[in-house]
Amino acid sequence: MVGARNSFSYRLVRVLYLLILTLGALAMLIPFAWSLSTSLKPLSESMAYPPVWWPHPFDWSNFVAIWTMVPLARWFLNSAIVAVSVTVGNLIIDSLAGYALARIPFRGRSILHLGIVSMLMIPFQSVMLPVYILLRWLGLLDNYGGMIVPGLVSAMGVFLMRQAFLTIPQELEDAAMIDGAGRLRMFWQISLPMVTPNLMTLALMIFMGSWNNFLLPLLVANRSHLWTVPLGIVMFQQEYFVNWPYLMAASVLATLPIAFLFLVFQRFFVRGVATTGLK
Amino acid sequence: MAGIEGAGSSSLPAVAKSNAFRRRARRELGVGYMFTLPSVLLLFLFTLGPALYSLYLSFFSWSLLNHMHFVGWKNFEQLFQMPLFWISVRNSVVFALVVVPTQTVIALGLAAILNQNLPARGFFRLAFFFPAVSSSAVISIIFMWIYNKFGLLNGFLSVFGIVGPDWLGNPQFALSSIMVLNIWTTSGYFMIVFLAGLQAIPAELYEASAIDGASRWKSFTHITVPLLSPSTFFIVVMGIVGTLQMFDQSFIMSQGTGGPLNSTTTIVLLIYQFIFSYGQVGYGAAATVLLFILILLATLATNWWFKRKLDYL
């Protein structure tokens, strides 16, 4: 690996790599840039062909108009209610189960663990039909409950939290046990604070999944005041088919919260994927 | 646990110690069940239970409004004679066969490059990963606009004098367009999984192979690829499970119809239509059962293939 020829080829390869990465990054970002560009154009300019990239002048009126055209504020509120409830539920339920599977020896634990992990092979789409019938029977159609309850636990979350609790040194719990602490107190006061970064990862992944969820609201929410942002935008698209600037403005607004969370907490997202490999 | 008890009660007589141990173990058993109960209950109610329930429903005829009655294997027989069912199976299988290898190879390539010591790695990782955290609904809408007859893609192609089709309105291109969208969304996501796997490969292996005079490509195919196979296996299985139940993109881009000419009807979209358009719960349940079998077979085949490949190494 020495010599001028090698160092030249080394530099060539690096340039090639950077070129590939740059083209790839462009391909990833252009759709978002294009939706932003379209959202800032009046309808007439958006229809220009071949397409114009730079809106002149910037027209912010689409961002004002869509709030009155559709109950967008209500959809944001619905998305927030559902996503926050689902996230809180998962934080509690997943970490309780993950803790028990990692730290409490009890009969049937390994079978339970295997059973929960195998639920990862049954994603929601495939059981849509029986879940719909079940929600209908439970009276959970057309209300928040139907969009929240099925998401309150995630097998991925239990798995993630179990992995986290496995890394806590046993000595810490031993000390608490000698002091006569019950399991719930040990869980709450000693173990849980030690896995805060993992809780953060879990919260972000669950929030993102719930915020972006399309199918469950589609099944549950018939009336427009219960729609979440993704469902509302799709319904909006079917009504205002030709007005792309409005649609793109709504898309930009829907992407902003997740983009913000992602930019600020990127490393938690990355770690979540790297640990579980799952959404 | 023995260590804990030993440390906690070393001054107690042996009998009391074993009693305390048993009490603790009994209490622990209850606590273990209590902590896992909410998860188990909810997973049973909304995942395992529904999977079993769909098996039960697949033997009944029911429209949600009338009384259900037992029909035996008739739903399956009807389904097998239905051209639309086979179209949906073909679409889903073709979709998986194209998307899974492509996204796996792209993800591996990007990860291998990003694992080098290059400038702006953080930015690139961010850019590739971002589509995966965005909403499938929003992305589908954005791509509908890009794929429009007079959209960005055809505008770009016109620079080269190519007159592009109406990508989503043309049965020849609609499914492929959704494939591209799907690959675009998930490649960066799986790249992160590969990156985690790559970081676990010891650097000494590469140094040793460089000393032996192996080229970059050779060390990639002889060290990186084989050592990454646990990650690859995982990514392929998750890819299969994900692609075989693709729904959102098809539904949104075809306005729920699976059109044009059923070219984007996937199995899950057909299941949706069985409930909400045709009121045929039994057919939908039978299709659900067949989807499970398809996913199971595909996963087993992948498992077998990876095992065989590992034996050769």
C-alpha cells in the first residue's frame, strides 16, 4: 500500500466515492426540495413545463390558505394526541416488560421472550382485517381509542428495552435488594434512570411511527374531524387533485415536526435502527 | 440470583435463608408476570389473536352486516379461481423480488462507502436516512407530483429529448414507479443497519489482507460480505416481510383502486378491498392466511439459502 501510484489511485477512489455519495444524497433530497419549491409557487407557475425550480416571487399564500381550506389544525391536534398517547403507553408498557424479561427470573420467561420477539413477524398490515373487526366489536371505530390502543405496545420496543436493561450491572440491584427494595421501586428508582438514552430512542421511534401511521387511522377514522395529518393529506389530495401547491404546502408542514425531531436527535434514531434494525 | 441471596443473608441460618429465597422466588414469579402482563395482553389482542382469528374467519362467509355462516374451504377455492387474486399475488411477489435485492445491494454499497474515512459523513448519513423517517403518505403524494405527466421527472427527461409517460397512469410503469419509490425510502434505512454491522468487523482483518496484497474489491467480497451475512440475512427477511405487505403507496397512488388495470393491486390492498369495497370478509380472511403462508415460505427459503451459503465458506 505504498508508492505514488497507490496514493493516486487512493485519491481517485475517494473522489469516486464522494461523487457516488453526492449523487445519492441529491436523489434523496430532491423530492423534498421539490415539494418545498412547489409549495411556494402560485398554481399557474407550478404547472409550468418544463418545471421551474426557483419560485419568483416566493408565494407564501398557500401556507396561509390551506389552514382555512381544510381543518389542518385539527388534524395536527389529532396526530399529536394519538402520537403522544401511543408514545407514553409504549414507554411504560415496553420498559416494564423489557425489564422483567431482562432482570427478573421467573418461570416461562424465555418462552415469553421468544413469543414476543416472534410477533415482529406479524406486522400490522397483514392483520388489518381481523383487527378492524375487533375494533368494530370493541366500539373503537371513529374515536381516538381505536387509533391509540392497538399501538400501545410494540414487540420491537420490548426487545429494545430488554437489550438495554441487560447491560445494567447486577451489583446495583443487589445493593437495592439488600435494602429491601421491592421490584417496582428498583425498576423505577435504579434501573429506569440508567436507560434514559434507550428510552429516548424508543420514544422517538414510536412517536415517528405513530405520527406517520396511515393505515390505522384509515381503518378507524371515518369522519374528517378525527383524521390525522397523513390521512387528511391523502383525503385532501383526492379532493383537490390539481392544486399541487396546496398539497405540497401541506406535505411540507406535515414533514416539519419529524424533520425537526430527526435533526435534533439524529443519533438516537440511528442507534435505535442499529440496535433493532426495525421501525 | 444465588449470589444475591448469599450476599444479602449471609448471617442468617441456612433454613431461614432457603425460606427467604423461596419466598423471594415466589414473589418474583408474580412480579415477572405482572410486569409482562400488559404487553402480553395487548400483543395477544392486536397481533397474535387477530392472526388466529383470520384463520377462523377464513372458513366463514360474512359481509359484516349479515349473519356469518360456515362454508368450509369454499373461500379458498373461490380465491384460487379469481384472476384478481393471482394478479395481486404476482404484483406483490414481483415487487418483493425486485425491491429486496436492489435495496439490499444499494444499502450495502452505501454503507461500505460511508464506512470509509471521508469528509461530511454525518451529512450523507443524515440525507440517506431522512426518507425513512418521513411519512409514507406524504412521500407518496410528493412522488405522485414528481411522476405526473407534466412533473419533475418528465421535465428532467425532456432535457435529453425523451418524452416520458404518465408514470402512474400507465399500467406498464405504475408498479415499477412504486418500486423505485420504495427503494428510495428504505435503502438509507437498511444502510444504517449495515453500518452497525460493518463497525463490528475488526480492522485487523483488512490490514492482514492488505499485507497479503488483496485488492479492495477482493477484501470486500472475501471479508466484508461474508462477515456481514447476519446483518444481510436480517435485512433480507425484514425486506421480504415489508415488501410482501406493501399497502400505503399502492393505495394512495391508485386512490385505493389498485389501478391502472389492477397493475398496482397488492395482496394487502386486495384484502382491504374485500372488506371495504366488496363486503367479503371470508375472502379477505382467506387471503390473509395465504399471505402468512407466503411470508413464512419466503422466510424459510431465505433461511435455507443463507445457511447453505454459510456452509460453503
